[in-house]
Amino acid sequence: MNLSTKQKQYLKGLAHSLKPVVLLGSNGLTEGVLAEIDSALNHHELIKVKVATSDREQKQLVCDAIVRETKATQVQLIGHNLVLYRESEEKKIRIPKG
């Protein structure tokens, strides 16, 4: 799903007060972690994931893998927090058009 800049800004505003739902630790990105992220996206649509690595390239690779595997949209990556959005069947979040 491609989001416009306006839609991403709206989602960033909604995500600002959220706490990370999933924390990636020293074990990295495992099948269990991916399943937890997938489940959280199904339940919440908009989540934060904390990626605890100080290497920028490693962090970007992990984020890209999460987006690819969960078929979610990366809204924002700031510091160690990745904000993801994936529309569920119930469409809990109403995103403005355009």
C-alpha cells in the first residue's frame, strides 16, 4: 500500500503516543518475532517496533525485512523506533484521502 505524504503525517500523529509493542533484542529478527509483529498489526493496524541496534545499516536491513515479510508499510523510522501500518479487514483507522 502506498501512502501519500499527508497520510503518513496523519499516521505519525496517531503513532506519537504509542509505546513499542514488539522489542527486538539480541536474538534479532526471528520467526517468533515476525509472528508477533504480524499478530500486532492484525490487531492494531498501527504499531511501533523497537529495533535495538546501533548500526544504521543493520537497522535498515532489519526494518526492510520486517516490511517485506509482514507486507506492512513503513510510516517512520526515527531513532530505534519503527512505525508500521497495515490495514486490517475491520479498517479500524480511517485515513484521509490523498
